[in-house]
Amino acid sequence: MKVIYKITCPNGKIYLGKDLTGTLNYFGSADSRLIERDFTAEQMRDFTVRKQILWESGTATDKEVNFKEVELIKELQSNNLNIGYNQWPKFKVSEQAGV
């Protein structure tokens, strides 16, 4: 099963990713340094994240999954550094609230 998932960190910021194999313990390739800047050393000692499957398909091509991932990143604005940790596609101010 191919999936698009959302990881929510304790500070409420999100990261969206895709898994083309449907592996339960795959949590993506977010930039650790970017995330670590938002947390103290003490906060990192007990760190809980939530993983939610937002979309899944047993028949989609890899290209279709890639397209859906970008669509959801833009929709949820996880590429806006105030909201999330996705660094691609680059966030554009015009993506805010349909501006």
C-alpha cells in the first residue's frame, strides 16, 4: 500500500511524506537539524510524535503518489516554516489562504 502520511511534532508543526511500501515504522526524511532548533535538549529527551495516514492507494503509480504528496504539502502548508518542516516545494506567500 502506498501512503501519504503526516507527522505531528509536540510543538504542533507537521511534516508530510510518502511511503511507497506502506512500512509502519517509516517516518520520512525530514531535516533533523531543522526540527532540533525548535526544541531544548530536555524536550528532546522525551519526544512523542504522531503519524497519521492522510491518503493511501493500492493502485496508484509512483508518479501519482508524488503528485498527491506535493498537493497535500501545499494544501496543509507544511512547507511554511511557521507550520511545518517540509522544505520542498518552496513555500510561496501566494499559497496562504488562497491569496
